[in-house]
Amino acid sequence: MRIMVINPNSSTPMTDHIRTELERVKRQDTEVTVITNEGAPPAIQSAMDEAASVPPLLERVLRANQEAFDAVILACFSDPGLHAAREASQILVLGIEETTLHIAAMMGHRFTILTPLASRIPSKVENVKRCGLSEYLSSVRALGMTVAETEADPDRTKAQILNVSRNAMNQDGAEVIVLGCAGMVGYARDVETELGLVVLDPTTVTLKVCEGLVDAGVRHCRNGLYASPCDSNEP
Amino acid sequence: MRIMVINPNSSTPMTDHIRTELERVKRQDTEVTVITNEGAPPAIQSAMDEAASVPPLLERVLRANQEAFDAVILACFSDPGLHAAREASQILVLGIEETTLHIAAMMGHRFTILTPLASRIPSKVENVKRCGLSEYLSSVRALGMTVAETEADPDRTKAQILNVSRNAMNQDGAEVIVLGCAGMVGYARDVETELGLVVLDPTTVTLKVCEGLVDAGVRHCRNGLYASPCDSNEP
Amino acid sequence: MRIMVINPNSSTPMTDHIRTELERVKRQDTEVTVITNEGAPPAIQSAMDEAASVPPLLERVLRANQEAFDAVILACFSDPGLHAAREASQILVLGIEETTLHIAAMMGHRFTILTPLASRIPSKVENVKRCGLSEYLSSVRALGMTVAETEADPDRTKAQILNVSRNAMNQDGAEVIVLGCAGMVGYARDVETELGLVVLDPTTVTLKVCEGLVDAGVRHCRNGLYASPCDSNEP
Amino acid sequence: MRIMVINPNSSTPMTDHIRTELERVKRQDTEVTVITNEGAPPAIQSAMDEAASVPPLLERVLRANQEAFDAVILACFSDPGLHAAREASQILVLGIEETTLHIAAMMGHRFTILTPLASRIPSKVENVKRCGLSEYLSSVRALGMTVAETEADPDRTKAQILNVSRNAMNQDGAEVIVLGCAGMVGYARDVETELGLVVLDPTTVTLKVCEGLVDAGVRHCRNGLYASPCDSNEP
Amino acid sequence: MRIMVINPNSSTPMTDHIRTELERVKRQDTEVTVITNEGAPPAIQSAMDEAASVPPLLERVLRANQEAFDAVILACFSDPGLHAAREASQILVLGIEETTLHIAAMMGHRFTILTPLASRIPSKVENVKRCGLSEYLSSVRALGMTVAETEADPDRTKAQILNVSRNAMNQDGAEVIVLGCAGMVGYARDVETELGLVVLDPTTVTLKVCEGLVDAGVRHCRNGLYASPCDSNEP
Amino acid sequence: MRIMVINPNSSTPMTDHIRTELERVKRQDTEVTVITNEGAPPAIQSAMDEAASVPPLLERVLRANQEAFDAVILACFSDPGLHAAREASQILVLGIEETTLHIAAMMGHRFTILTPLASRIPSKVENVKRCGLSEYLSSVRALGMTVAETEADPDRTKAQILNVSRNAMNQDGAEVIVLGCAGMVGYARDVETELGLVVLDPTTVTLKVCEGLVDAGVRHCRNGLYASPCDSNEP
């Protein structure tokens, strides 16, 4: 099967990073095309960034439909433009945040989302509410490090992820940790081993769920919330 | 005071219509500048339309800040880009849907939203949830008429608004009717008189609340959910 | 327009205080009549106090209707008798708590209510639930000072308001501070300046919203939750 | 044990009716004193009526404390003044609505409240929310008969209770019927036999729960929500 | 009346302990038969234990029906098999957790559940959600002592109960303490006296509510959620 | 990978039916072992049936762990014993109801569950609440046919599924249909084609999600809600 993975920002190193990760976990019979959302901001760190990223992103979703892909994955942990992308698309569209939060809700009593900076905590909490999963949220906690810093200082990053996850477990009752940033992915096993928690990497989890749903022929309904204005025959 | 009212779509007749209405209800000491969101779709009838409307809308919000307006009103009953606009803006930004739903929640036990076409019911229900007011929603009901039809056939429009409002009252327990479309505004008094319900025109309600909040110096907090990435000093 | 503001307790200094505040913020074309609820307890600090305050308060609401006022504001931050007052009144009735909490919900992600004494925290939490806005509440926090103390010691009051607001911001995620007591009003700007939060004075906010709603002809529905027994024609 | 049952309105026939019912179901070792709330309205049919009934009711709650009763029951299906009564009282205070709704929540999946007139449906729905039990509510349905009519025409009353209960079962999924009016009590067994539903008479249920809680020494906490202002030692 | 109380585990000392407690609080005209659930695990400390305890428990519920008991109480603070037991039973079945939490919700603003070990906190939180009472829950807190330890060291147990209850009051806003373990029962009065909280012993509370409901003829509905497959006549 | 699929009832024709379905949709590199839960009731139609099915089911879950399976799927649309199975299992355990409802929540605004008989509607509604997804539920609707009848009369079954799905769409706003019974599976495409809805077969969806999660190394957390008593080292 052929899956288009859109990195919603315009950073090609991030696109490369996602591609490397997904090549490692995809099925042999899956072809993953990871593309950069050129024309979008270099990072999605605000609602303004999200707004700017969506129009070019929708172009790419349409292209995926025209080029006979089987599904599209939006690979930014705030699912920018997810509803619009589903309207635009005949093929399945998954967002990595929504998908991962639903899986997280099954893997333990409560999940905590790790995010780089404290300034994004309120919007993360809002996103969980939008997904209808607020009762599963133990907390959103920030590393207090920028994405750049997580890349520059692996030791501090590792220590900080472990530290914040431990606080989430002990103070908030977290059983599942959702990594809200690509720079955190490499340290998941340490947290699982040292703390006994379950750690989810959203990009990986979503690709694997996506492969399964494509196999099963599951798509979103285009008859209601995600109805395309182009399909409508209403009076 | 000076309030910029942005019609988020690119229809100048709609802009003119809003201007006429607001000129009638504004205070004498209020200067209302109603502008068209050129570059946006001619109507906002889907998440795709919303996505396309937001980038030019944010330009206008920034302009309102630069030109020393006191507040901005987004005059489309789905509040496209509201969160991004607040990030972008030092001055108060109000959306006509969010504002009207909060007022509606105070004026009776339950409110019903009237919308032109049934295809938009799911997204209206989602918007109420996003506002945190789902427990006040009696229903979203459609007229089954396009905006064009409501303009072309006033008699049928009036009869249909009355009919749908009566069903909302009798079957859903509605006490407040929120008019989700500009084409419905002229018929509010009939519903109030004949059914004893309260009918809210979102554009009017929001302008009047906005005048009051500007007087009181109330603005949104730019320290959390609406923090601008430009303001941030985080490490 | 003419607005009757009822101070629900029997303290004339409090009435004078409210009058002074509102004279400062009202529109020129608004006539504000602030009256004491004689016969009520000198302060409303319990459900018992509320119960005692409501019967004389309803008399004054009826008087406002007879004397052709345009609206009534109940100026105590627990909205005593609000539902009964709406039943009794053809004209708009607003409570300062309900109105302010709805505005607060729009100005940031979460709001914290400041209250003088810890003993009133549970009832404040209940009131937010009654308003249907629990998901917007970050916390209710007490100053640990009586109203008398806030009047007697401005320096300590100012420091304590700042201190408690900072805790609300840092520990509870508050972005909006709602001042739940008249004695706190004078210190709002310091909190806004020093902490970057938004601070709402309920009496001011409610007067300004009230002026707008009277302009717009908005009233509560008297056909359902606020139906007057006198209006009923039911079999 | 000695239980004071206050009929919150001033109708002595209603008081007598309650007394007759409770004498039949009380334990032999229980002394039930049913008293009329003189000074209150003759019936509680609105928030205004409730407001007028509470001050004299609180006098009677205080008297029950002075005269060494073991508990107080407020015998009107809207629990007027329940919070204030708990503040005023060292001894246990139960309201028949709150108590019955909690028992109803255990006896089946959903409960429907029967009320005489449709005009009271919104306030009944609000009361269920105040009790925190909205997810157990299937519906509130009206008989469409006044209390006087239920007394005057037993055959029609019986038929109508059966009819409305059947609709609640078939259309709303009701499994438990809560009788929201004294005039309905005599017909409970027919509904149970013919429809297989469970029917609760609030006055009876509450007396029996009250006897048990008095035996067990259970009282409300006077340290938080129901703290009396008189007990407070706060700075 | 005759009430069968089933200790869902197979520990006869626990059965004896429950019997002793209930003999002390039951009415003279109540015959309480406390039996051990032979074949079940010796303690119910996990979902696996619950699963193993239910089949023999249901046998005993059926026996209670055949032997003309008036009601059954499941005396383990996780209500194992409650729904199945109600399906199996014509007579009233009460669980001590569900019953006590509903009473706790009336006795104060928020309740905290004490449980022996921290490992059971998540499942306690889930149970409160299953009862539909999450908004009344202040916290679940663990003593950090096994049941065996609470029996072996009364002084430490008493000190720890007092300490944990104080934290629940000061940090979580608890007004009611629900004792989630038989070993805690003897220390309730100290907590009430020293902290001014209300403390509920689930077994006692449930027996007393049960006596009242049997008197009133209240049973669960067998027409919906608790329908027995044996009763069904569906096509 | 090797996945054990447990049919929680003792019907071998049902086991065979599940096996046939899953052989058709599984990946080539997946080995699916579908086994009958011998010792369980022949069908799971009540809480009593669930209780009886869980102890033998847990034996099989333990066996799957000993025999080095990679995951276990509980293939009955009420997820009997899911929490206990997770406690018992080091390897991933998925229930077909929980998994499918989370996927359904992503594929449209609201989902409707089809169930054979109306008597199971309340327990289906409860299960959705247990999954924390009540806000996504449009309705549970019954075919009014036993499982045997759906097998015996395919034409009537097909017509009835189409009819009930249409009602769910038009009256309840369903966009996704979840087939709550194996006998319904063969008719999914007709509903998708004729009504434009999305139809999910829980067994298929869960197998495909399971394959993906095994690939990704995702398991449930055994440190909290699903902690095994055997693992515990608590004091």
C-alpha cells in the first residue's frame, strides 16, 4: 500500500527524521512517501503557525488523492487542518495526535503528554478536549527545552524526559507517556524500562494503525462532519 | 471607539449587509469599520473554506492592531481563526458565535441554533462543544434553504424560520433561538412575538458586548492559550 | 437607559462603594440607580444569608419593573435569587457572577476566582458548576482576609492579591482572575501589569455587558426555566 | 428517634396528607412530626415560591435543633433551602428530591421524573444537574394536570400516570419512575405491575433512608460547603 | 426482615468481623446472615480476584432468593458482580461501594476514599466513574499499609488514617471520608472529632439504607439494564 | 506474529465463523489462532453470562502468555474480562468493543451500535460510558432479531440492517455504524453503498489494529490500573 505522510511544517530535516523513523517501522509491503509542506512555517508552535500551514497542506492532501495513495498521515502533534483534510479527501486521513490519544486511552488509566515548552500546555489540553478524551488525561508537562536544545544536548534531554515522566507518574497518576515532539523519540525505551510506564511515539503508532485500517478498508464518513462541499446535493 | 468588523468571506454584498445592520445598532460614539476578507472564499461552508479564509483574515487582524483600532470582531458564525487571531492581536478579538452562545446560555435554559442546511449541523454541534457549552444546547436545526434562497423568497423564509423555531421549542425544549445566518436576521421579532422565545442575532449581540468590554478595558490574556510566539521568552 | 443595581446586602457603605465604581465606568447616557437591599443581612456570607436576602430583593426587582427601568443587576458575587428575579421580571436581570464567568471563559483558557475566606471555596465551586462552566475553572483561591481586613490594610491586601494570583497562574494554570469581592477591585491593574494576567471586576463587567444587551433589546426568555407562575395558562 | 418533616408550603391538607403517608411507613420506634411551613406560599411552583418559603422554613429547622429532634426532612420535591438548612442545622437534613434521585440512580439504568405541569420541566432538569446525576436522567415528563385535578379525577390521573410512564419507558429508556408530586402516590403499584418499572415515592423513600442514617449516626459535614457562618473561626 | 450479607472473599475472619459490626448496628427486627463466599480468593485485590469471586457469589445470591431473604448486600468495597447479581435476583441487591458513595455525595461537597495500598487507586477512581459520581470525588488516597498491617499495628493505623484524612481535607477539599477497608473502621470517630469531617463505614451505611429500602418495598428494575436473560420474551 | 483470538463463549460454530473472517483479512505473516472458551456459556447475553465466561477466559489468556503469543484479542462485543485479562497478561490484550469504538470516534461525528435485541441496549450504553466515549454515541439500536434469526433469514436481516442504519442516520445523526454482532457482518457493504455511512466490523478492525500495535511494540501499562497483584512489591 502507499501512504503519504505530510510533515506539516517546512523543515526538511524534520521530514528526513520522520522518514528515517518510518522506514524502520513500516511493513515491507508499505510504501511511505514523506513530504515537506513547503510554504508552511518552519515549525508549528502556535495557532497562527497552524493557520499558515493548512492551505498548502490541503493541496498535498488533494495530490495524494489524485496520485492514488491509499491514505494520508498528518505528522505534526497538533493535527493541523485535520477536519479540512478529511473533507478534501476520499482516502483515509489520520492525524498523529488524535490517533495516538485514542490508543493511549486503551493502554492505561491515564496518559500524560510531554511537550517541549510550557507555553504550549494550554493548547495541548484543548486538543485533548477536542478529541473527547479529557477524562483520560493525567497532565501535559513541559520539558522546558526547545526542539533545538533537545537535539543539541542528548544527555540533558534523556535526563529531563525521565525526570518529567517520573513526576507525571508520581504526581499525576500517568501510566502512559505520549511523546509530543520528534526530538524525544529516541529515549522512549529508557522510560519504559526505568519507570515501567508505556511510552508512545505518535508517528510510529499512527503509521501502524494506518496500515491496518487501509487493509480493512476503513475510511472516514463523508456524509456528515467531514462532508465535502463539492459532494453536496442539498437544495 | 473604533471597532474593525471582518466579514471572513469575500462577498461584498454580505459585508454591506453586516455594515447596514451594525450602523443601525452601534452607539453614536462607536466607529464601525466593516471590511471584506478579500482572498477568502465567497462563503464559509466547510472546514476547507475556513482554512482558506484564515491567512488573509489574520493579515486584517494585524492591520487593525497597527491602525489603532480598539477591537476586532470576526463576523462569521463559525468563528474561523479565532484562536489564531487572538494570538496575533494585542487588542480584544471577539467571534460572533462564541460571544452569542455565552449570552444565549444566560437568557434561558437551552438554546437552538438555526443553520441554513442540514450538512452543517455536525460542525455546529462541534463548535458548541469547543465553546464548552454543550449542556446548554437543545439542538441545531436546519431551515433546508440555501442562503441564496433565503434572500430570494422572504415569505417562505419567514414561514420556515417560524416553523423550525416552533419545533425547537416543542420538541427540543429551546428557549433561545440563535440565528446562524445573516439571511435570517430580519425575521427575529416574529418568532419572539408569536412563540415567546428569545431570538439572538449574533452580529448585533457581539457588537454590543464588544462596545461594553472595550469601555471596561477587557482583553484576552496573552500569557497562555493565546500566547503569541513572538512574545515568548521561554528558554 | 436606566439600570437598577441592587446591592443584595444591607450595607450602605457597600452600596456607596458600588455606586462610586459604576458612576466612573457607565456611559453618559446611562442612569445607574444603586440601591441597598434593606431588610437583608449586612453581608452575604452563607446560604442562610442568601436565603434571607432574596425576599426583599425580589420586592426591589418588582419595583424596577413598575418604575420602567430597563434592566436590573444583582451586585453580589453569588447571584442570590437570580432565577427568582428573572421569573419576577419582564426586564433583563443580570447577576454579576454568571455574567462575569461567561466573559472570563472567553478571555483565556482557565479562570481563577479570588474569594476573601477559604470557607466560601466550596460554594464558589458549586456556583461555577451551576453556570455550566466548570471546565473553565482553574481554581478558587482565598486571600485569607476578611472584607474588613482588606479595607483596613491596603498594603497587605495588594501583596496578598498579587501573591495568590501568582500561585493561581503557576500552580493552577489561571489566565484570568475574577475578583470575587468588592474590596479587591482597586488592585486589578497591578496584577495585570506584573503577571500578564487578565483581571475582571464583576460589577464593572456586568454593567458594561448590560448596557450593550439593553441596547440590543436582549432579555431572558419567560417561557421556560424563568416562566412566571403569574403568566401561566396551563390547564 | 424523632424526625421533623417540614412541608415547605403552607397547605395544611398537604401536611395532613404527608403525615398519613408517613405514619403508615415509619418504624414503630420512630416519631414523625409533620409540620406546615406557615408563612410560606400555599404551593411551591416557581423559584419565587421557593424564595418565599425558605426563611420561615429555616426557623423551623432551627427549632428542630433546639427541640432535640434527630433529623429534619424537607418534604417538597424541589428541596427548597436545602443548603441553607444544612448550614443552620447540627442534625441531619435530607431533601426528598436529592435523596430519591440518588436511590433511583441505583435501581436502574435511567430514571424519569413525573411532574404535574410542563412549565416545571426545565427547573426539574436543573435540579438533577445540581444533584450531579444528569447522566441518570432519561426525561422529565408532565402529566398535564394540576395538583387539584389529580385530586379531583382519580381515574384520569391513574390513566395518565400509566400513559406517561409507558412513554418514558418506550421512548426515553426509563427504568425507574420518580413521582414528583404527592397527588401521584396512590397509583405507583399499577405502574409497577403493568409496566415492570420501579416507582419511587420520594417522601417514603426519604423517611426510610433517614431512619437508617440516624441509626448509623450519619450527618452532613459542617466544615465546608455546609459550614455555618456562626461556627467559623477564620481570621 | 432477613438480609443476606455476602463477604465476597473466602476469609472467614473477615466474615466474622463484618458479622460483629453488623450485629451491633442492625435493627432488632432485622436478621442478618453474613456468609463467606467459599471458592473465592481469600482477598479481592485485583480484577482477577473479582472475576474469580463472582461465579460462587452468584450461587449465593440465587440461594438468597430461594430461601426467601428480603435483600442481599455484597460486602466488599469494589462491588464485585453487582450487575450480574441484580440480574440473578428478584430481591434487592445493594453493593457497599455504590450505596455509600451516593450517601457520601449528599453529606458534603466532596468525598475522599481511603484504600490500603496505592496500587488500587486507579481502580477506585474507575469505580466512582462507573457510579456516575466523579464530580463528587476529591481524591483516593492510600494508607500505604496492607490489611494485615492495619490489624497488627493499631496505633500506626490510627495515626496514618488521621494523617491521610487531614491531607485529603487540606489538599483535596475532602469533607467526607469513605473508609475503603474493613481494617479502618474502628478509627472513624477520631477523624470526625479531630478534623470535623464526616466518616462513613460502607458496611454499616449500606445495611441501614437496605433496612429502609426493604421496608419501603424498593427493588431494582428487572426490565432493562438488570434484565435477566431468563425473563426475556423477546423474539 | 502470533495472535490468539479467544471467542469468549463456548459456541464452536461462532469460533469457526470468526476464524473464517480473520483468515480472510489477516496479514500473510500473521498466524491467527482462534479458540473457543470452553466452559463458558454458549452465548454472552447478560452480565451473568459474562461473569461465567471470565474465569475460563483468563486461563486461556495465561496460556497465550506461556505459549509465546504476541497478543490476545477478546472477540465478543462486550469485552468480558478485559481488565482482568490485562492484569493477567504480559502481552497486549485488546477487546473488540473498546478498540472499535475508539476507531469509530475518529471516522465520523457520531457512531451508532447495532445490537440484535433491545434488551441489551442499556448495557451497550454503559459500555460506551466505560470506554469514556459517550459523547460520540448517537444511539444503540436493535434489529429485533435473535442471532439465530439473522443466520436463518439473510434477506430479512439485510433489509433490517439497512432500515435500522437509515433510522440511525436520519434520526440520531449517525455517521458510523458499529456492527455489534457477528451475524451482521456480511451486509456491511450494502449499508456503505446505499447510505454513504461507514460500517465497522469489530473483529476485523481489532485484528488489524492489533497487528499494527504488535509491530510497534505497544502494550498496556502494568503499573497502575492493570497492575497484576503478582507483580506488586508494595509494603
